[in-house]
Amino acid sequence: MNNTDGLDKQKTLEGMKQEILPMKPEQVYMEVDINTLTPEQRKNIIQSRWVLRDKGNKVRARIVTKGFTETVTGLDDIYVSTPIFCVLRTLLTLACNNGWTGLTGDISTVFF
């Protein structure tokens, strides 16, 4: 575990557990010993790291992947979680002009 300077170790571990817990039933990852991987499999590893933030009574822990290290072969397989600003403005303009109602939501857990 790195980048934990000044954070309570127990709160940090609890935050990490809370981040991983919803991913297990969805089977979005599989823990493997890196020494069991072939050189070809090791090339396909997407790096990740923990981002930790002290929230007073708890530590918020998020695991993030470094997707920019991934080699993308099919552009149809790329997804973006947040629209670029000009698309958002266009959608809001269409909604205003057509009398549409906009709804928003918040996703607390996103799967890789």
C-alpha cells in the first residue's frame, strides 16, 4: 500500500474494502499471482492505483486504472463516462427548445 502518508491505516483498509466489496459479486476482476503469468499475459496488464482521500471519520478509497497504457485496437470498444462540454451544451439546448425534462443521476460504483 502506498500514498497513505498521514492517513489512519485502519480507516484506509476499511475504505479499500468498501471499494472492492461491490465488485466481487460482479466478477469484474480476478486476483492472480503475477509470477504465474506468461510474458504475453503480462503485456496485457492495465496498471491501477489507489486514490485515497481523508474524509474526517473515514478514508474514501478509489481504485483507478491507467487506461492510457492500454492498446486499443477497435475504436468501437471505447466508452467515455462523462460527455464533453460541447455535447452537454448541445443536449441542454435541444432540451430547452423542445420542452424536454432532464434527469440526472449519480453512480457510486463503476466497474472496469
